[in-house]
Amino acid sequence: MFGQITVTLNPDSARTTISRHIYGHFAEHLGHCIYGGFYVGEGNAKIPNTNGVRNDIVDALKKLKIPNLRWPGGCFADTYHWKDGIGPKKDRPSIVNTNWGGVTEDNSFGTHEFLNMCELLGTQPYFSGNVGSGTVQELADWVQYVNFENKSPMSDLRRKNGREAAWNVKFWGIGNEAWGCGGNMKPEHYADVFRTYATFMNSTANARLLRIASGASDADYNWTETLMKNIPINMLGGLAVHHYSVIEWRKKGSATDFSEEQYFKTMKSALLMDELVQKHAAIMDKYDPQKRVAMVVDEWGGWYDVEPGTNPGFLYQQNTMRDAMIAGVTLNIFNNHADRVRLANLAQTVNVLQSVILTNEEKIILTPTYHVMEMYNVHQDAKLIPISINSGDYVYGNEKLPAVSASASKDSTGLTHISLVNIDPKKAADITINVKTGNYNSISGRILTASDIHEHNTFDNPNKIKPSVFNGARLSGNNIQLKLPPFSVVVLTLK
């Protein structure tokens, strides 16, 4: 019967803006994310492209309204020397990607190619700077090269390479995973490194830099505490956190052939994000009660074994309804903590980990994760509506998880959107939503689900899973009643 699960919304309490930058993406030089993914080469007559960038990927990402794109890594960032990727392509030196597969790259996709692609996408670039093997001068030069309008050695070099106007890049990561592949640093040492680099990275009139510190892995709260204590707030624009939804690092399991036990463990890891955000935020609040520093979850998503027969260093995996569940609950968590989480990046955009797009030569797939992010883009820059939820339980063995996740917002046109996820793979959820002080005349909805949790889109059947109209919500005064099918995502629109 209806009413077992209750969700209460308070539209009059909507104060916090859900930053659109929560819905960011990540493009690392890893496997076929860049080469063979985004970038197919300027001489490619087989695949329609603009200056080597696939047109179909650009069109698909525009529909997602992606707000920012992180590049060039990841671990790759701390081996990348940006000056190798500018100027005539015939003169650019090659690089061995020592982190991901040991492949040789020709540097044909560099700063100009990436920033021009961001202009095609209508998205803001987010640079991850080389701290591990680079220098302060190198990163300061990069900032000047892309941002300085007037005459200088670096802006003159930019003009020599064909770009007159500055790109005005605002988001800058100072290293990546400094506790690991970015240098195996201790937090006290990295805090000093950050302060040094940040000192020489200058804002301009058109680009006030958001300097983002390499943050904690998962529950390393000491890392967050040490950085917040030792880096002045006026130097620190954002502090990163990385968390992947993984069963076990040594036994990650198949992306498509998984048991319910493996599914449950994946969802348990995904829902841990809420605890991680809350505990890191509590530490940040101690040093920054005014919440001036953004929490930046610039790597998140599901991580499984690579597809059989593919290079293990390329991290290529399929994307099922399980991944749609990860995306839905994670974005709800970010929305509900929008006071502190103000930038995030799904790992990764194309052909790597929890991709929104998979490619195979001229073919393209939009994954279930893509469709969740497209459905959820209604929350971008809308006002967060606080909610309370009695979610019911998804029980497996002797353990249980909250079955239903939700977030809600009110946009600038007055529309209210409610996103709901039922992670239970077997049971539907009967839900009553009470919208306090709401005054609505109509309700509509969209749903993403399938006949089996393992289902995914393939190159032979690319549209097997896609959103459809949801007519199962009934509006009566301030109450909404609906039945949420197993492993489904629903986004409701109230007028």
C-alpha cells in the first residue's frame, strides 16, 4: 500500500543554490578517453569532427549541459608538461603514459585542443596542474599562457601559436592525489607545497582563480584536517575528496556479470559518500565556518574489472543499471550537501570507468549513467529544497541500506523537481511525498529503469535503456503518491 515510505519537502526553506558545477566531468589521458574517444584526429574523414573532436560527443555532452571538464588527469597530470603540447604538432615531442598502459602519445591533443573543445562544449575548463614532476615556474607560466590578456612572454607565445584572446581558465587543481601517484607526500609537506604554488599563480581581471588542493582519499580525515589547519583560507578555493564505489580493490568484479551480494556491496560503497561528505565537511566547518572553501569531489564513480580482452591499463568497462543507481544516489547526496559540495567530476567521460559515453570507431553509446545525468540537469543552479525522508530498507542477508534516495529543488522559473532512486533490485517502493506550502496544479515525470539490473546499452542495441515518460505519480493537494519500481530513477516536475 502507499505510504510506507514518506518524503517531506519544505519549499519555503529553499536558500542554498545547487551549483551546476556539481555535474562536472573528467577527461584524463587514459585508455581511449582522449585519443580514440574525444579526439579522432583532424584528418579523420570517417568520423565527423571539428578540428579532430568528435561532433557526436560534443552534441551528446551539450544535452547534458556539462558545466566543467577536468583535464589532463588524474595521475597523468603529474607527469604532464604542458609546453610539450603546444605549437606545431610535427614539432611536439612524444610522451610515454607511464601511469596507464605504458603507451606512447604524440601530444597532438594539448592545451589549445582542449580549451577549444571546451568552447565547442560550452563548458568551463578545470586544469589539473603538474606538481609531482613539475615546477612552480611551469605552472605559473601555464596560468599566464592561457589567462593573461596583455603583453608577456607567455601571452606572446600563445599568440604565436594562433590564439589572440585569453581563455580565462578559473579552475586550477594544484596537483592530484598528492598522497599517492602525485608524489606520495605527507599532508604537512603537501600543505607547504600548495602554499608555494598558489603564491605564484596569479588571477587576472577576467579570471579569478579557484585554487583547488589535492584532497583526501575516502576517509582520510587527517589529510583534510592538516590542510585546513595549515593553508590560509584566502589561498584555498577548494579542497578535493576522491571516492570510488568499489566492492573490493583486489576483487572489483565484472561490470556486467555480478551477484546480488556484489551489487549490495557496490551500493553500500556508493552510499558511504554521504558519511564521507558529512565528516569532511565537519572538519572544514571548524576552520571555515563561513563555508568559503568548496568541497570538490573531483573523482567519483563505479570501478570494476576491465572488459575481457581489453588492456588492463585502459580501465574500459561497461555501464549497467547498477551504474545508474550509483549516479542517482551520489548526485542526490551532492545536491543535499550543496552548501559545501560545489564542484564534482564523474570519472570519466568517455571509454573509462563510469563513462557517460562509449565509442567503437564510428559508433557511439549513451550509457545509463548518461541518462541519469541528463535527467538530473534540471537541478543545476536551482535552489535546494530541504527534505526529510523515511526511506525504508533494502535488506540483503543480515545487512540493510536505505532503499530510497531523494533530492529536490526549485528553479528560476518556479518549477519544482524531485529526483528519486529506489536501489532495491527486487521490491517496488510505495512513496508518499508531502510538499509543505506547495501550491501545484500539475505533475509530470520521467523514469529510467529496465527489466534486469544487469542490462546495458550495446553497440548493436544502443537504445535499450533510455528515459521514458512516467505517469505513475498522483497529485492531490500537497500530497504526491507513487510506486517506484525496483532499481529505478524517477525525476518529477511540479507546476
